[in-house]
Amino acid sequence: MKRRLNVAVIGAGYWGPTLARTLRASREWSLAAICDLDIDRARRAADAVGGARVVPELDSVLADPQIDAIAIATPASTHHQIAMAALEAGKHVLVEKPLADTQQRGEEMVGRASERGLVLMADHTSCYTPAVMKMRELIASGELGDILFIDSVRSNFGLVQPDVDVFRDLAPHDLSIMDFVLPGGLRATSVSAHGSDPLNTGKSCIGHLAMPLAGGAMAHVHVNWLSPTRTRRMVIGGTRHTLVWDDLNTQQRLTMYDRGADVASISRATAKERREVSIPYRAGATLAPALEEREALTLVVSEFAAAIREKRASRTSGASGLRVLSILDAAAGSLAAFGAPHPIPHARSSADVAA
């Protein structure tokens, strides 16, 4: 039997204890340590999973030759420094979203992982939910046809973050899902961003992103810290079918509709007919695909282990994390220009192919 891989969790704040619990329960991993500057917080996280070595210094974790990988669950501003040190020490790295706080730093992380032959994986947990995995499968099979639009809404209430705006807090979830389910990833060329700060927090609390996609399609993301209701919903419309993902609907998270504009009839019409004739619509059946309920984070840590053992890029590799970062950076540029479209720079070619 293959031995379990040894992993240390870096950060015992919000996400770290959840990572520690999942890694402890995994057959692929052995939880070697929990590292946090707040030693009491690290002890509480360790006690919650039945015990684990607790260390306050990152250096002692990285110097341990028995530790194969680290899982970073610290503020985004620290991801680059921790990941670069870990990669230099020969450790594989799983990073909580977003990959880094800027695209440039993310590119440095991806480049270093490629140079050292190590796995750098973005913890885009939502991509490993059964519903999103099914969305990816249906789109790849051509069930939706050509993509016409993507419309996503994500809202929370009372979760204004002290260090990031609503775009960097919430949008990475939706952007990573789009990148995961679209063949070839999310490769928009520009983004228009509009944000509002009605509470005078100094950062956007409500935001909208609009991104043109290939073939005339449009992707739109609405994120909101101030909504009185919690929403996790995405609609992906195609020429054949439309998918609706509602993550909070535990009875029916995913629905596929055979409803929409009759694109086939429109494509056969002449330009004059298109201007003069009403758009034809179709109204067909509705399908709710059966989904197996599984914990997404369990699949994340399994994929991390598999990528290491098989010496391959993970499904949510550093390259996918970079594509999300490039959109967030471009959105910041658009905000500074009062919503004017801002080009999305492509990652350097060496980063594009790195794991």
C-alpha cells in the first residue's frame, strides 16, 4: 500500500480548522502539524481533530523532511511569501482562494512550482461540488450547445471583510466555477467593474462584473455583502439548453431547461427577417439531474494527493488560479477608471503551462 502523504496546515483561523478536519479524515493524508502564530488558536484547532503537533514557526514546518506538503489557510496578502518559501523547501502547496493578492505574485508562485516540479493547487472548493462537476460534464458533452450567457449572483449579509473588497472576497468563487466548467477555462479579454460603498467602509461592498466571451457571449457576476438573504446561484444559457445552479436548494441544486430562444431558427433567417420577425422561442422539458451528495473539500484533498502521486497538474491548478487573479486585477483597474472596460492580461506563457 502507498504510504499516506504528510501535510501541515498553515493558519488556524476561519478555514484552517476545516482543512485540518478534512485532512485528518482522509485516507490519503496524515495531518503532521498545525502552524499558527497564535499558539492557543492552533491548539484549539488541533484538539478539535483529536490532536496534532502544534508549531508557531513556519520555518520548523518547512525544515521537516517528513512533511510532503502544506495547505495554506492564511490571509491572501501572505500567500505569496508562505508558498514561495514552501516551494523552495520542496513542499507541494495547496492554497486557499485567491491564489495570491496580485497576478504578478501568483505568476511567481506558479513559475517556481514549475521549476521545482511541484504541485501548486488552488483550493477552489466550489469546483468539486457534485453539482459543479456535473455542470462541467454537461457543457463538455455539448449538451448546452454554444454558450450564450452566464449570469451569477452571490450575496451574504453582515460579512464585510477588513482587508479586501467584495470582489476579492466573493467573486473568486464564481470566477473559479466559470473557469472550471468552460472548455479551455475562463478566457475573457476585458472586464467592466462597478462597485458601491454605501457604508463608507473605504471599499466596494456591492459589485458587478461584466465580461464579454468568445462568440458574442457575456458573463456577469453580481456580488453583495449587504443583501438580507444569502444567494448562491448561476445560470448558464446555451443554444440547446440552459443550466441553473442553486447551491442553497438542497433538494434540487441543478436544473436543466429546454427553454429559450430558438437559435437554430434564427440562424436560418436572413438579416432582414431577423430585424422584422419576432424572435422565436422554444418551451421544452425540464430535467433535474440526480446528484450524489459528497463533501467538496474531501474531493479537493483527494485531488491534491492524486496530482502529487501522478506528477500532474490538478484540476484547479495554479494556472486556473492565475486566470481568476487576472480578472480580479483587471476589475480593480476598471473600478479606478469608473467602470471603463479594462483589458485582462494573459499570464506569461511559462505560467500558463505550469502546475
